[in-house]
Amino acid sequence: MRYIKIILFIKLMCSPGWFAEARESQLNPYKNISSRDIFPLSVASGDPTQHGFVLMTHLSIRHLCKENKIRLEISDSEFFSEPSVLIKKDILISIPSNLQRINDYLIEATSREEYERMTKINETFNPDEAQEVVIKEVIYEPEIITGSRYYYYRFSYCGMESDIGRAKALPSGSPDSLKIAVITCQDYTSGKYNVFYHLAKEEGIDLVFHSGDVIYEYNRYPGLPSASYSKEINFPDGVLSLAPEADVRKANTLADFRYIYRKEKSNPDFQEALRKHTWVFIRDDHDSGADNIFWDDKSEAPGFPDHDVRRNWPARARNRVMKNALQAWTEFIPMDVTFHPETDSPQEVLSTYFKSYNFGDLAELFLLEGRIFRTPENPEEGLPGSMLGKDQKRWLIDGVRHSRANWQLIGNQTLMAPLRLKGGTGKILRQFVDIDENGAINRDAWDGFSDERRQILEAFSEKSNIAVFTGDMHTSLVSYLKKNFEKGADRKNNKFSDIIGAEFMTPSLTSPNFSDSIRFAAGISGFTVLTREIFECDNPHIKHFHGGIYGYATAVIRKERLDWFVYKINKIKEKTKTKKTLRKYLWYRPSTRKIGKMDKFQLLGRDESSLLSKWNS
């Protein structure tokens, strides 16, 4: 028995956490803190290249010591044994001098009473509501990071070690396949983050693509009824909205946006998904400052919708709202994007707005900026509307035309294919949704910029391997992309030369889906099947529409085909009581320019690996 106790004691002593706590206690015997106190938002990786990625963590300003640097280690083993450690580097950190003095007192406190008194003083120190020191390190090591495999990383500060993260670089050469998880629209107040619980456990993912709306600017989602799973975010400032959202507060200051990101990234399941996978992000309207936000060239400032009180604010104040949103985004999202506070215009405040990624000769991914350069949905007569702006549009067209990859993938915020209600079939929905004279149901999407859409798709006319990944509409949808979407054109999608690819929309993570939104607005349920039939009938290019699920999707890309798996995940139950259900399976083959699909009853007893192995054989 004594022998066993000695072994257990030695194992405890040799664990990294034991040494970390021991060293920390030497700094101050009155501190009783853990690694989670030092690194409250855990770790994340993103924005990969063939030879690196961005690694991110945050140091709590409540628990700083005298160190002015943080250690980063990268290993090819999660155990970080000495031969496996590939990179060790010290990163200098900048701490405000008055905050440093308070923490010096904390470290040097000679009694518990003095320590507790200084802790209370520290808690009142709030420099512009910043609660963390942001650590974002861009890794580019061509001699060390040399393959699309997992690399493990961790940070250490004053003897305390962060969680161990896992990052993956992009492949080069000729990879056989690529797997991308696609997620969107994760309003914190509308449900539980059960999608992240399941996403974190999924293996084999090369990249997670977030199509926008990481945060919502609301303190609670407009129109969402009180329920056991709904909640509010009490950010410090904010402004009241107008009807029909008159009882909703909206984030406005930098402190507001930081508060929302901090609240979301404190969620352990979101942290685990960020820790386990490497991500890329684009922004949509809500994480750019406001619902349906656009750029107003006349005032050289963002424009706000009619129900937003800020629409009448001076240009400088409107610019400040968007700049606050963009600054907070750069502080919490692991992307190699620098914020320039000295610049007045949101169109110039970031170092990068759109970019592309190469996955060897298999695929190239183009990420779009769909908010900051877009004109109003209804520009003045005689002026062409644009979602992308002149420079980005040219960059996209040239990039796709000259891409040498087999697939051209486009990461996009809003639905690119048309979505219209025609004749009498849409009457039942017209009382609940806005529909223009042409039957377009969502002019905030590409239907509001149909001329630019036509120009872009016609420019891709020589391609057939275009795949667009989309979010925004809180709906699962798959559609053909065609050069000609006009009335009466090829209702059976048999015109081979007209089809250039397919669009894949992932369902929302928590934000109220299409069916729930109608149910909340009208008090009527049972629209899921009806809306699917209506939309697929009036839009023959759409091969799948389901507005009644929450979850995420994965795309498996191989040279000859793209397979799309849609997963349904409950957002109301406790995570351990939920399951990930394969709800829809579709595929697109460029050689035939056809979309195929299996419905849920055909999928009973099957999973992703069995379906893929069927095609491989």
C-alpha cells in the first residue's frame, strides 16, 4: 500500500499542472488560481497557410505577474517531450503601467488581508473595459511546418500553462481529399452551443469555415419568446432600437462588443471546438455592427436600416460603431488581420478584408467581404448596386479565372442563388416576409444585386467546379449556380453549358431558423414542409430547402465530386442528451453538372464514412 501511495505521489508531482501551481504559489502564497484564471478564453488557431497559422490566447488582466513575456511552444506531439518540441519562442507583451503597479502589489503582498485589499482595487480597474491582454502570434516556418498534419501548441506565463491546442496547416501538392466544416449564425441568447460540443469531437476536419455572425449585437434576439433556453446579455452600454425591435438594446461601444465576444468565448464547448480545429472566419452584418448594415458613399459612413435609431446619427458616430465592431472582432478572432485605430474609415481600418487559400492543386478557397463595401440594397436610379465593390469584384473574377486548382470554393455570407415566390404559391408567406415586385424574398442577399451576380457568374462561364459555401438565412439549402436564372430558363436544369457549379448553405447554429421565425411572428407552426415545397417549386434551381433544423454541415471535396453532409443538432436540450443526426446527404459532380441527394429515410443506418466508402469502391 505504501508503495502504491509513493507512485501516485510521484505521478502527481510530475504532472505539469502540479509544477505550475507550485511555481505560482512561490510568486505569492495567497494566490489560489488555476490555468483557467490566467488563460480565461483558452486557445485558438486560424488563418492557416502551407507553413503556418495564427495562434491565439488571452491573458486575464486580473492575474498578471512581473513577467513581460509569454512563452509559446509548438510540438508534433501532444505530450511536448523534448525531442518533439519544434518551436520555442518568447512573445513580448505590453501591460499598462498603472495596471502593472497594481499587480506588482498583489505579487508582493505580505498578508492575506493585504492581498485581498489589492484584489478589490484591481477589480475596479477597467481600461476601456479590456479584461484581457490579447496574444495573437502569426507562425510562418517553411523549414518546420511542412505538411497538413496536426501540430500541438501551448502558452505558458509565470509558471502557468494554457490548454494544449491543435492546429493544422494547409496541404500542398496533390491531396486526395479535403474536409471543411461549415457553420454560421450563433446568437448567444437563442439557445445552447450544442453544435460546438459535437464539432469538437469530430475528427478528420481539415478546416472550419465560419460564414459570419459569430456575435449578434442584440442583448436578446428580437421576437424570441421567453423560454428555458433563451437568455440576455447585459453589456455595459448599448442603445435602444426602434419598432419592431423597440424593446431590444444593441451594442454600440467597444466595451459592448468586447463583452459579447467574451461572453461567447467563455463557453466551454466553443472553446473546445476552437482548441481542436483550425478556423477561418468572415464577417456578416451582425458582427460588422448592425443588422443589414451597408456602406453609404454619400456620407462616407455605414448605413443602418430603418428600425435602427443610429441611421440618423452623424457620419463620424456611425463610423465609430462599425470600427468598434471590427476592433473587437480582431481582438477575439484568430485571423491575421491588424486593426489600425488611427484610421477614420472602416473601409481602411483593417489590414485585410478578403483573401484566398490554396489546398494544393485540389482546391482554392476565396473568402469574401460582403458588408463593408456594399451599396444600399436599392441604389439611386442610374447607379449600379454592388455587394463587393469594384476592387474586390475584380480580385474575385481574376482569382477564379486564373486559379489552377481543380475546385474554386467561395466563402460567402448571403445566398447567391435567387430565392423568389411567384404567383399564388407565395401568398401564404407574403404576410410574414417582405417580397419585392419581382418576387425576391431577401434583397439583403444577392437578389438585391442581381446585375453584379450575373456579371460574376458569366465571368465564370468556363468553369464547372465552382462551389459556394453560404450561411446567413438560418436554413439548409443546396442550389445550382447558373449563368441564366431568368424566367422560363431551363426549369429542369438540363442545359449543361448553363450550370457552373453549386451553392451549399449551412443551417444556423442557434439563431432562429426560417420556420421558427415564421412561427414566432405568426403564432403558427407546421410551415417546415410547406415552405420547402413552395420554395423548391418556385425556384427549380434549388434542389434542397429545409428551414426547420439547427446544426452544421461538412463538405468532403475530391477531384471528381463534392459531398455535402447536413447534421441536425438540438439547441434546447443539455448537450449530453443530444445527438448529431445526419439529416441530408447531397453531392455535386462537375463532370455531369448534376446534384444528387438522399433524404433522411434513405440515410437510416448510414453515416458519413459508409457513404464515402461506397463511392470510393
